[in-house]
Amino acid sequence: MTENVSIIGLGKLGASMVAGMASRGLNVIGVDINRNAVDAVNAGRAPVQETGLDEMIGQHRERIRATLDTTEAVLQSDISFVIVPTPSDERGAFTLQYASYAFKALGQALKKKDGYHVIVLTSTVLPGATRHGLLPILEKESGKVCGRDFGLCYNPEFIALGSVIRDFLNPDFYLLGQFDERSGDLLESVHNKVSENAAPVKRMTIENAELAKIAVNSYVTMKISFANMLSEFCENIPGGDVDVVSDALGMDKRIGRKYLTGGFGFGGPCFPRDNVALNFMGNSLDVDSRLLAENDDYNRNLAKRYVARLQRDLPKGANVAVLGLAYKAHSHVIEESPGILLCKALSEAGYRVIGHDNLAAPYAETALKMSSLVTDSLEEALKDAQVVLITTNDPDYLALTADQVARDQDSVTIVDFWRTLGHLAEDSRVRYLPMGRCLDDAGAAEKLEPLWTS
Ligand SMILES: NC(=O)c1ccc[n+]([C@@H]2O[C@H](COP(=O)([O-])OP(=O)(O)OC[C@H]3O[C@@H](n4cnc5c(N)ncnc54)[C@H](O)[C@@H]3O)[C@@H](O)[C@H]2O)c1
């Protein structure tokens, strides 16, 4: 067991790990190539925006410090976690460009260290990357041998932006890929100290852990797409209601209810790219991974399908407000956001679009500058809107009243992807369209009946 750890990369995940580990009594040294991030941590502030991070770094300041110097961090700790970016490359795989640079510095630091040290890669990578892409850099730069002079593990985290610290301290399980037992033992002892919920540890080879990490994300996206497909089924079946069907599915222990709500596509910095990357791996290894490619294609096409479905119900050229531009509520992240794709698809279909988001508006403005107006004022977004589409479960949207949405209009159409604003349906000025439910039972029955009577 060690009391001293270092974290290489003070971004959204790395800085949260610094705070989380310090809160559990470890002494943590953070390293970043960005001086602003290092200065912020040393001043007791969060270098990035994440729920509770600023407070936690401030609270545990006496056990946290940061440096630009990887060697200093390695010499003063027994284990180093590497959480640098691994963005997608042109093949759809994850580039090791940043990780290679970090591993080079770590190798040079290991050369100067006498005692045993474990390097842990936490960044998301594909199978084979740690052993074949990064380990040789450590051995070359240090002149040492893995398994004898130092240890190596792959240990990804399962966290969601907005709840990174809570997720990090309370995971369902720890996924631990180990080069050898000794490396895994030290890492497991750190986890046992850090875990607030005594999460079980699954130890395995590095390659199995690399595959398991990306498989978890990919599988979750398949559940989301499956639920979105069920939504469309329900819209075409008399009395169809995706919540009723998903609740039934969720009762089956083999399936479970999570991620089956049926609403909107998946987005954000991890899910879409992880799917694409696993498919790249499948193609490279001659594995039939069409499921993944289909899922990605289905998800990317959703916005256009929604618009095609809605065109039947929405007046041509109407003023449309899209509420929710980040990929989920409480987030400023618009990366691969379905809300952004929806704005673009509506604009292409000839609607005049204004997008709203409390946090993401400044980022969305750049992404949508050719197609839509963007505002962070809900009042402004709703002012002239004849149609309002609600894409995220933001509490401001859940609390919308009929007076707010129909203030200056005789009537307004609400398209509710999450079916949470049923109370608005009671107002005569509101035409309420919950997606995932059948809106025309007679029409649906008419289409269904000939399948069985002819
Ligand atoms: N953010 C998430 O939701 C999430 C979830 C699971 C996994 N991950 C994975 O974690 C990794 C990091 O993600 P993030 O969102 O924290 O990234 P980020 O971009 O927020 O932060 C990365 C940090 O690493 C620093 N950095 C880059 N090269 C460095 C180097 N050589 N030495 C020291 N610091 C360096 C950058 O300056 C930056 O501060 C990625 O592989 C990502 O896929 C992220």
C-alpha cells in the first residue's frame, strides 16, 4: 500500500481523480504540460469545470500539489496514473500521440528512480495499445524492464461528465488490466483505499481490460438505440407507449431498465467515438462488427428521421425553438450533440431555428452559426416560437408552464422527446406531441389491420 500517487494530465477526469484521491487521504501530485492547469491546482482551484471539483480541491489542498515536471512527480510517488487525451484519428482509432509524449517523460523519470514504480494508463485506448504502443517507449527511455524494474497496468474509469467525482469514488467495479501480479497488487491496494463503496475489482490481462472498457460503452449505446427504435415502433402501434414497453423489458433481469428510456440519440465525447473505434478494431482484425457500424449510422441519422416524422405535424417554415443543445442536461459539452444535429436538420428542412441552452450556448453559437440562432435566454427562445422541441431533461424545461410557452401565440406545438411535460397538454393553447407514444390510434390501427386481415 502506498500513500503517494501522481496523476499525469489534469483535465476533466485527471483533476477529478486528484481531488477524489486526496479526499480519501492520499498525497497526490498532479502533472500537466499546461501551466494554467498546474497553477490552478497549486492555488487550490479546479483547472476545469466539473461538479464539486473546485470545492474538493480547495478542501484537501494540504494533500495536493501540481508540477510541470514528470520526474519530480515520479520520484515522490509510487504509482502514476496517466489520463491524457486520446482523440480519434482519421481511421476512427484513438491516437497515442499525447500518451506517447507522456510515456516518454515517464520513461526518462523511471531511469532516475531507484525503487519500484507502477505506471497506470487510464486514458481510453484500443486493445494492444498499452503493450505494443506505449510499453516499448517506457523500456527504451528508462533502460529498464517491465515486470522486473517497474510495473504497468491499464485501468480505465467509468464516469459521466457532471458526476465524475461521485462516479470515480463509487464505481460499479474496478477494471484492472495488469502486466503482472505485482503491478496489479499495488494498484488494487490504492483502489481499496479510494473506493467509498468497496467496489469489487476485476483483474485480468491488459488486453482484456482494454476490450472490456470500450465494450461497456459500446453496449450501452446499443441499449439506447434499441430504446429509440422501440419509441418509433410505439408511435406506430395503437395506444403505443415506449415507457410501458421499456418498463416491461426492464423487469427482465437479463436486460435491466437503465438506458432504455427511449428519447434522443446518444452523443458526447465518449459514446459515439468509442463505437467507431471498436468497429475500426473489428475491421482491422476481420471480426464481423457490423452491429457497431449500424448502431453508429442509426444514431447519426436520428435527427433527420425525427425531422421527417415531425414534418407531417409541423407547419412548413415555422419558427422552431430547440431547447437543449448540450449532449445532456447540466452540461456545456456540445461534442457530437444530437441537439446540434437536430437544429441543423430542421434548418435544412426550411424551419427557422433558435436553439437554447443555459450552459452550452456560447459553444453552440460557433457550431450553429450557419444554420440557427442561439441564445441562453429561455424567454428569448420562446418569444416567437410556434414549435418547441425539448431535447434534454434540464429542470428549467421540466418546469415550463403553458403561459411561458404560449405567451404571445394563439397556439404552440410542444415536441417532447422525454415525455416529461404532460401537464402542458391540458392547456387549450398547447398541442402536445410526446415522442414515443402513438398520436393517432385510428391511423395506426388502419396500417396495422391489413397485415392480419388480408
Ligand atoms: N471525460 C470523460 O468523460 C472521460 C470518460 C472516460 C474516459 N475518458 C478518457 O480519459 C482521457 C482524458 O480525458 P479528459 O476528458 O480528462 O481529457 P481533457 O482533455 O479534459 O484533459 C487532458 C489533460 O491532459 C493534459 N496533457 C496532455 N498531454 C500531456 C502530457 N504529455 N503530460 C501531462 N499532461 C498532459 C492536457 O493539458 C489536459 O489538461 C481520454 O482518453 C478520455 O477518452 C474521459
